[in-house]
Amino acid sequence: MPRTRPSQWDFGELFPPEPARRILTVSELTLRVKRLLEAQVGQVWVAGEICNLRVQASGHAYFTLKDAGAQLACVLFRSADPACRELLADGRQVLLEGTLTVYEPRGQYQLVVSTVELRGVGALQLAFERLKQKLAAEGLFAPDRKRPLPHLVERLGLVTSPTGAALRDVLHVIRRRHPALELVLAPCRVQGEGAAAEIAGAIHRLNQYHAARVAAHGPRAGLDAILITRGGGSLEDLWAFNEEIVARALAASALPTVSAVGHEIDFTISDFVADCRAATPSAAAELLTAGAVAAREWLADARQRLGRRARAQRADRAAALADLLTRLRRAHPRQRINEAWQRLDDLRTGLGRAVRQGLRTTRTQWESLRAAWQRGHPGARLEVHRQDLPRLRARLRDHTRHGWERACTRLAALRDQLRLLSPEQTLARGYSITTDAATGRILRAAAETRPGQQLHTRLHRGTVLSRVEPPPDPPPAPADT
């Protein structure tokens, strides 16, 4: 068959056909990623902070583990260790062990957690937290079960190592503060394998010793308290005091217990279970000897207090005796007679003073009445009036003269006013008065006159008679040309 010539529009050499594509579904891709993660990553330890913790009714716990740059979904199934679930809390830094996988329905990778540890601590710290939670749930840490220490400790049971520094510290403080304190040492190891059992056994032995002493010699022969102590160290060194057997022994003790383990920053399970915790062995010794020190100080101050009280009581008795003597002197018959004589003298003096005062008052009244009678006598009154007569005559003369002068002044003023208002004064200024000569009626307007009427005009000097003439005829109007 002849080969056909390719078309000029054939670009097959430039654009070769695409190879066949393998298309995966979402489920297939998610499954492949899941298998790859489980094979390549698998079991891992992851550190971070818990957030968004949710515990479902089914018992499964879901939360997010995050750090500053990313976050990871995590799940702790109900079948895991319940102690791990108790360590979960929002905001807590943890170490998680689990398997990295993919939750296919959401296509989300997540960590299926199998182990939970608090971050920064190891297995010992984890065991410490678990035991602490367990004992707290049982009520061994409850404040209401704590017993108070005796005020005065006379016999103390001591649980510690006989070669440790803690014993030397306790003895040093006791010798200095309360040398009479009797110590009953129950030696034991405080570190290493089996130390916890020895500590618990020492506590039991001290309780047995106390019971035997009380049964044989009475309550005052027994122990007053038990102190368990040791010096500082690491968490591993102090671990014997974190064992459950020691906690149970402390809780079962019939005597009040004091725990002084390590330094101020160290806390052990025995510190929480014991009735009292001291920061250091020396602090525990000071706490247990505080009552003796206070009693010694009280005794040292008792002499001064008794002296002050005796002096105060003696002063009170002396004051009471002086008061009784004073009352006795006041109640003596001679004193009463003397007071009666003094009262009589006072009355005699008062009577004389009253008589003299009455005489002076009567004399004063008599002088006043006599002066009033003299002032009211007619001769005295006439003499007074005679002395007043010249003065009254002068006043009358002055009053008459002043009245005459005021009347003259007023008359002159009225004359001037009358002159100003008189018609003569008006005529003198050039005015005239025109009246009807027949009737004498004053004319005030030209319309009141009539032709031929005779008028009488009064001037300032003399009169004028006149007759009213009719007005002349007006000139004829010029004729129109």
C-alpha cells in the first residue's frame, strides 16, 4: 500500500501525544498517604502543649498538641491507660508517644496516643504525680485530718539515718534551744533500694514503743510526736519519701508527725501526708522546740511579772489603808463636834453679815425716799420754776422776734408775687385791655366786634375810646382786555 504524504497541518512531531494518566480517587490517595506515614514515621515521641481538650461520652479524648510554629491533632482512645487520661489538661506541657496516621474521613493526619508523660520530668515525676493524685483522692492530704502538734514536746521520736547531716542539724538546734528534750531514734536508711520499707518500719516501731510506754507508765511516758527527716538531694535521692508505703505509715501513725525532707524547694509525698511540714531539718527542730523556748521565756519573765504585781498590789493595799484612815478620822466624834462648832461660827458670821446688810439696805431706801420727798415739795418745785422763768422769758422773746421776721419776709415775697401777677404789670410791658364800652365785657377776638360798636381800651397810663368801622370795599378787579 503506497505511503500517504503527511498533511502540511500535521504537527505530531512537535506535540507528541500525552501518555495515559492514572487517576486516583480521594479515598485511594488518602489510603496511600496513610500507609506511607505509618511506614515511614510510625511510632514517635512528640513534645508540645495541650489545647482544645475534649473528652467524649464514649471515653475517647481528642485534643491538639501545639508549639510556636505548628499544631497536631491527637486522639487518646478509651482503651489506653486511664492514668494517661488523668494527665491531660489544657495548657499542660507533655511528652506523647503514639503512632502517626491519617483519619481517612477527613483526610487529616493525627497522632494516636499510647503514652502521656509530663514534659521535663521522667518516670519518677510521673509516678510522683500519679501517687499524689491517688492519695489526694483518698483524702490523705485533707486539712481536716491534720493533727496539731503538742505545745510542749518533751519526748520526740526521730526517723532518719544515724550518720546523716540531718541528724546533726536537729541535735545542734535541740541542744541550743531545748537540751532537756528526750530523743528516741529509730535508725533507718533514707536513700536507695529498700529505704522506703525501713522508713515505714521505723514509724511503726516508734508507734509500738509509744503504746508500750503508755501502757506501762501512763500517758505522760509516751512520745509526743514523730519527726522523719533527711538532708537535700535530687529527686532520686529523695524518692524513698515518695513511696506509697511511707505515706500509708504516716497516715496510720497514732502520733502527730512532722516531715522535714530536703530543702525549702523540695516537696515529697510525706510532706503532704504528715500533719506538719518543715522546710529543713533545722526548721523542724525549731518548730518542735518552739513551745519549750516560749515556756523558758515565760519563766524568765515570771519573776519580773510577779515583782510588778506584788508592788502594784502593795501600792493598792497602802492606798486602801490610807483611805480607811481618812474615813476613820472623818467619822471620829471629836471631828464631828469640831465641824459643828465650825458650822456654828459660820452661822453666827452669816447672821451678823445679814443684819448689817439689812441695815444698809434700809438706810439706802430711807435716803432714797427722803430725796424723792424733797424733790416733790412745792417750795422746791416753785424754786425750780422760778429759776426757769428767765430762761423761758428769753425763749419767748426770741421766738416772737423770729416769728415776726419770718412773717415780714413771707409778706414781702407775697407782695412781689402779686405785683408780678397783677394786670398793671402786664400793661406796663405794652399790653392793653379792650372792653365793650356799653357792657364792660372784655373782648378777646375781632369777631366779637360789630361796626359802630364803641370800645374802651385801657393802657398802662390812661384809657382810649374808639369806634369800630366797617372794613373798606375791596378795589374792583381789572377788566379783561
